[in-house]
Amino acid sequence: MDSLVGRRLPAELASVLERDIRDRKYEAGEKLPTEAELANHFAVSRSAVREAIAQLRSSGMVHTRQGAGTYVASPLAWRASNGFSREEYDSESLRDVFEIRRELETGAAALAARYRTAEGLEAIRSAMAGLERAVQAGRPAAEHDVRFHQSIAQATGNPLFVELLGYFHEPMVRSIVVARSNTARRGDRDNGVHKEHCVILEAIEDADPDAARAAMLVHINNALKRLNLKLRADNG
């Protein structure tokens, strides 16, 4: 038993659980012990456990499924919720990332619309559904956003295209997390982002390469506007 006698504040328990999660005692997607089990293990009240879990949930480290329990979120979700902000990256670095994204992802959307299989289309829809559930539940959505864009690349059917975006994975993740964090702080833009994703998906479903390319271009350009950035090609 890891007793917290003498320091039973929920914040202390939250700190212990956070350390366990970061040390991978509990892996991403794994269900945490029940409220009663945690209370017994740490010799604290169940109300203290509830408050500690609430703190972890607000930080994005866990999410609760009604009637099913509390689960560990992915590391990407933690980054989206904890100060992974636009200010941490200079404007020039972000411009570099979005410059590449605009060129690559508009082409990927067009190719996906032209060559997607039923399986590829289902993967994009699945990613979109996960994104919608996260937004509706108020959970960090960056990991689902990344999956949406990755599934579009995979739907091109070109393994070299997928490999290229795979090489570019980390900068792409960073730009999406920063953009999502910025949107969350503004508080009034998520519906617009969601609509942009819907238009991209609809164009791919309709097998319309030109519309898919245009929809992705609008999405990337709007992300730049939300971050108050301009690419070199847009200056002058």
C-alpha cells in the first residue's frame, strides 16, 4: 500500500498518478484502477480520488468514459493540453512547417479523392468520427486530427507519398498540436475547423480531386490565419 497519510490532498495523489503514467506504469489507452481500488491502495478517501482524477482529466492525461471507467490518454493528448503553445515555436519555424504541409497535403487530398479504395475511405471516416467524439466530449483532439491527415496520405495508395509524410511526421504533429492548442485558447473556432474537415472528407467521398485539393488548401490557409502567419508565397 502506498499510503499518502499526512499529505492526502488530491493534488498530491494526482501528482503520484501523473508520475506513474509518465513512467508508463499505466500505458496509453489502459484503464486506471477503479475509484475504490485507488482509495484503498493509497489509503485516501474516494472523494480525494475523484478530485485527483478530475485534475488529471483537466490536464488531458486521462479521459473518462461514462459507465466504463477512466483511461490514460495518449502522450500527444497531454502535449495538446499542457502548454504546447504557439509561443513555444518561433514564427519562422512554423512557417517552414506549414509551407511544406500546404504543398504536400493539398496534393495528398487530390490523390486520395482519385485513388482511394473503400478501405482507405473507411479509414478516413473512422479518423473523422474519432475527431468528432473527442471534440464533443471536450477531450484533446490533436491525436485524432493527426490521424485524419495521415489516413488521407495513406488513401493516396502511393507508398512513397506515405513514406514522405512519415519522414515529416514530427513537424506535422507539432504544427497540428500548436494549431489545436491555439484554437482551444481562442474558444470560438472549433466549429470552423470541424467544417473544414467535413468539406475535405466530402470531396474525397465524391471522388473529386479538384474539390479535395481546394478544400485542403482552404483548411491549411485558415490554420495559418488562426495562427496569424503568412507564408513567403503569400507576402507581397
